[in-house]
Amino acid sequence: MKSNQQFSKNELIIFARQLSLVIDSDVSLYEGLKLIKEKSDNEQLVTVIDSMLSDIGQGKSLSEAMTSQSHAFPAFIVTMVKIGEESGELNQTLTQIADTYEKEMETSAKVKAAITYPIILSLLMFGVIVLLVVEVLPMFNEILTSLGGDMPALTQVILNLSLWIGDYIWPIVIILAALAGGAYAYGRTEKGSAFYDRLKFKMPIQKHIISAITAVRFSRNLAILIRSGVNIGMAMKLITPIFNNTYVTERVEAAADRINQGEMPDKAIESLHLFPWVLIKLFTIAQSTGHMDSMLDKAADNMEKELDYRLERLTTVIEPLLIIILSSIVGIILISVILPIVGIMNAIG
């Protein structure tokens, strides 16, 4: 890993857990960081801790040392550490950070698990269809031609399609690869990235899942900052990097600005049109009761359950749907082959 890259969530979890442990063991921060460095086989972490030790040795705080390593630590974590230092609860703050990132990783793992099988099945389906069209059908064409049978219209159409694909298979592959490469390159641009980020919230099936994931991240991280004493407008600005989505970031920052200018938080959140209704409802209740942090935690728990349900339902629907599509296409191809064979057998009979 390059030294100028940000730590992954898993690396941040391990670091936060280890640092929390050494602080809880009454080891000084300097000695604790040295111990973590000595036990680590992560070259980037070793380099970062070396720089942090130098800063702390000069009298800087942990948050100040982490600020100088902003390429490695997200601003959200640095802010949380600073709050933990000021409140005297750094150990608990580090544990909260680790817990939050662990829950986010669990959610990401569930999403990946839900889409992996459909993707594999789709690739398998595509491979079977290509094999039938490019290899099997031309072979049957030779057999039928040698037998002198008349081809039904369905067989002729599919056969012509298979011959065309067989003749132009490589140009087709090259064009598809070029389109995929172009789409990827466009996504790497600022304009393209913004377009794709916005598109995630517009696609029929995907938008509900993306909305739930975003809402869970929003609620969990906002709850931590509010619980630590950060006002909601500032907290919303601090959590924007966790979304990794320019569309969400811009809208949340705009809502935070309106809150800082006096708009009611629930109205500002509702105007985003990003989150499920359950978050808006609980946010309104929290605003009236004053228990914003606990209500946001409750909202995150509820939306995680909703996300699990949506992922399970998506998998339940997609799997049989893909099987039906594959069976239908293969069935049509087989019928197109069987029909002329039946015609030839009838003629012979």
C-alpha cells in the first residue's frame, strides 16, 4: 500500500481497538503507539506512527498528530479523537469508532453476499447462451443442410443470428470492451463520478438499497458526534466523507448550511429526498424529545433490519427470475433445433 493512501476501514478498526486497549491498560500514549508500531506488519501504519510519535514527542496531542497525517485518517475520526481528548473519554471514543466501522463493514458484506450469486449466475447464463449460439447451432446447421431438410422461420432467424455473431464475435467483444473501458474512464472523471453517484439513487431496484445503506451510515455517525456534544449542523458536515458519494455529500452539506442558518433539522433532512421515511419520522420525534443520539441509533437499527429484508427479497426474486430467463432462451434454441429434425423424420416416415 502506498504511504499516501487512506487506511481501509479494517485497518482503522484494528488501530482504534489496539489504541483503546493500550490506553485502558494505563500505558502512556507515546509508549502505546510504540507498542502498536512494533507489533504491526503494516508498512504504512509503521510510517504513520513514526510521524505521530515525533509530533507527540514534541508535545502535540493525539488529534494534532493525526491531523498531520490527514492522508491516512478520515477527518471524522480525527474530530472524534479530539472530542474524546477534550471530554476525557478517549478510550470510549475509540471503541465507538471501531464499533461503527465494524457495523458498516457488516452491512457492506451483506450487500456483496446478496449480489455475488446473481452476478455469477448471470455470467454463467451468458456463457451458456454464447456457447449454444456460436458453437452448437452452426453444427446443427451443417447436419440439417446435409439432410436436405426445410428450416422453419424460427430456426432460420436464430441460425442467421448465430452465424452473424460467429462471424463478428471479436469485433463485438472489442466494441463491448471499449464501451466498458469508456464508461470506467468516464466514471474516473469528476463529471462522470458525479453522474454515476446520482444515478445510484435513480435506478428502480438499486435506489432503495443505496438509500438504506446511506441512511444507516448517516444515522450511526451522526449519533456518535451528537452524543459527543457536536451541534447537528457541524456534525452533518463532518460526516460527509463517509458517504463516498458526491451527490449525497453536496446535498447533506447544503442541508447542514440551512440548519446552521436556522432551518429546523427535520425539514432540512426531509428536503434531501435521500432517506427512507422511517428516518425522517424518527428524526422528527427525536427533535421534539431531545433524545437525538439514541433515536438516531434506533433509526439505524431499524433501517439495518429493513436493508436485510430488502437484500433477502432481492436475492429471492432475482435467482428464480434469472433461471426462468435462462431456461426460456435455451428452450427457444432447442425448439429451433428440434423442429427441423421432426420435419425431416416426418418426411422420411
